[in-house]
Amino acid sequence: MDLHVSLVGRRDLAGQIYRQLRSAILDGRLRPGDALPPTRELARRLEISRNTVGVAYDRLAAEGFLTSRVGAGTFVLEGGSAARGAPSASPLRAREVWDGLSAWPRPMPGITWDFRAGLPDVGLFPYEAWRRIMSGVLRSSALDEPASMGDPAGLQGLREAIARHVGVSRSVRASAGDVVVTSGTQQAMDLIVRVLLEPGDVVAVEDPGYPPVRILLTAAGMRVLGVPVDAEGLRVDRLPDEARAVYVTPSHQFPLGMPMSLPRRRALLDWARRRDVVIVEDDYDTEYRYGGRPIEPLQSLDEDGRVLYTGTFSKIMRPVLRLGFLVAPPSLHRAFRMARYVSSWHAELPAQAALARFIDEGLLVRHIRRSRREYRARHERVAELVDGLLGDRLAVVPSEAGLHLSAVLREGAERRDDAAIARKALDAGIGLFALSEFTVTGPPVQGLVFGYGAVALAEIEAGIGRLRRVIGA
């Protein structure tokens, strides 16, 4: 506990010490049983007399805050006072927009079968290799150099590694200078809003689409408009004329799963060029493709520098590794660096250095190759069981990538209320999302989303069998 006293006039020094210690106890910064410094030591640190400190301690003891034990010291009294929080009454009020927002997804405690979308299997992650690299990074003198904290865009070594990785695995055209390291898609979107958009601007998003991005845009004062999707992806003919930006997941539409067709991608690029609109391409899980032709990203088709490409390592590695990236054209390099600087200048440096080595040593590619085989087996098993056990009520949306499958409720199926089904499933120990949760502005699509990253292959049949009984109940 740091204390300070004002020596101007050297008045009421004991009172200053008393008030600071009392506040620390009431606020819970000093807890019952915590030891206070001896009066001699505290007097020396504050350069005041020992008697002055003793007066403050005696007053606190008399009021029931402290107790002294001979030969042991002075301690905060057990049960002497409950901790207090911030003042309950305040004139400060949040902007009204925050009253209507809530975090997504909601907690799902106590589930046995975890079919939530977007969760990888952390058991597939090579912990020993990561621990070895992280230990080496923490012993390295490289992180002690001032230069390692100088570039808000991230460590040079990681940006070089990311540029090589996405160039080979995703056909993205990028140099290290084009890459900004982020804490994930959410921060990438936050940076884009700061750099390119104004409050009140219209941002078009896929409908259904990814809720956290919609929440972020709404909180930032954007007008978020949903644009329907079909079997070829985003309906370019339904984009609003007033849009200043479009957020899309063309490689694996979230949550339905279809890729955007090549003609549709070219139409989107042409529309953005004519309308002077920025496209945000979220390529969140393209490493996990199980069949079909590779999907060429919008960024590699873009000849005008209108596409901002974002990605994350959370789906590949571990959700707690909050690292992602944004690829931007040279005209925006300085602005994005400044935006990263004002939001979080040089965060996650050890993790950045470790990830750079993880990529450079070929461990990331090896992990993707190994986990892709496992996820493909789960993907096929979920599709087979949903079609076989639930096919009378659900139609699987064709998909050949990612960590989830979606299935829409068939016309005429009883109880066409996917939210009610999801609630009943949760009561039975099954965690999954209803498709209607992803609605933006249009009529909700009724169905269920089956993630398979966090449920073992051997457990999939039991979980979907249980769901069959739940739906039939």
C-alpha cells in the first residue's frame, strides 16, 4: 500500500495517514488480516516522525480498524469493517445506446455436449511446443529492447510471419508493412471505425450475421443495416445505397456456412468501386476447408485497395490467445498505426514474439494439418447424424469448411421456434445456438447451429441423439 503526505506547512500529517489507511480498508484494498508496515519503517519512508505514524495507528485501532499483537505487528482487524465499493449515487450517466446492448453469447454453465459454434478443441493444441517457445521468449533480451515496444502495428517478426502465412495459406497479397497485429476481429473492427467511419454512417452487414460486430458498430454510433444472404452469399443487389462500409464473411458465411460465389464476389467489388465503399473481409476460419475448390479471398481479387482483410488465430489455436491481424493498403498504414497506438500501444508482446516463432518453426502449419483431419471427421459425423436423426425437422446447409454446421427448420415442422428448442436442449445438457440469435434486421432464419470444435468425435452421436429426444418431447 503506497501512502503519501503533503508536507506543505507540515499540518495534520497524522490525519492524512489516518484518512488514507481508513479509505484503503473500507475500499477493500487492505483486507482483514493484512499487515501494516511497522511505525518506524513507515515514518522513514514518509520522512516524518515515528510518533506521527503512531497517532494515526492508535486512532484507527480505537475505531476498530486495526489490532496490534506484541512481537507480531499491526494488522487490519478481522471483521472490523466490510469493504465498500464506488459511491452508489453519481450524476454520471452512460449514453443511451448502452442500455439496449448485451453481450453475446450468453453463458451456458453445466453443459455435457458443447455444440457452441466458434470453439476449437484446446486438447489438440501442442502445449509443450508452445510452452517451450514462450519460456524462451520470456528469457529473451529482445523484449527488453525499447524498439520492441515502438511500433503499434506489432512486432516486426510477427508481421513478417503473418504476411508469409496468409500469402501461402490464403492467397492474400500482403507485406509486413501492410499488417497490423490486433487482439482479434473485434479490435480490428474498432480500428476500422476509428480510421474510416463517422457516427451515423451506414454499415451493411450480412443477415444473419456475427453478433459481436453488430454490437460494436451500434455502440460506436453506426447505423447497422442487415443485408440478406442466399446460396451464393451476400445479396449485392440488396445493398443499401447509403452504405459507407460492408462487413462480410465470404469464405465461410457466418453462421450459415456457404461461401460467396465468384460472380457474387466480383459484383461486390464492382459495387464498392462505383459507390466508393470500403469492404471489411473477415476470414475467420478459412484454414479448415474439407473439400471443394479453394475460395479466393476478396482481398486478392481487389485491384483498387478497397478491401480490409481481417483474421484471427483464436479459432486455429486457443480462444485465450487473443491475437489477430488486419491487412490494409499503404494509404492507411499511418492512420491504423495511430489508431492502434491510442487504443493499446504495445500489448501482448510476449505472445506476439512466441507466435512469430511458432509460425517460423512450421509448428502452426503442422498444427493446422493435424487438427484439420480431426475437424473434418467431426464435420462429416455431425452432418450425417443431423441428417439421419433430425432430417425430418432440420435441413443441413451445405458447407465444406469451418468449425460449425447450420441446419434450418423445415417448413411445417412442429414447434418452429428455434430459441425454444435451444432452451430445452440447454436444460438437457446440450449447448448450441439458435439461428434466430444471429438476425440483424430481417425476418429471422429458424434453425440450429452445430459447432463441433469443443465436442469429441466419440460424443457427437450421444449428444445429437439426446437432442432428437428433446425435440421429439
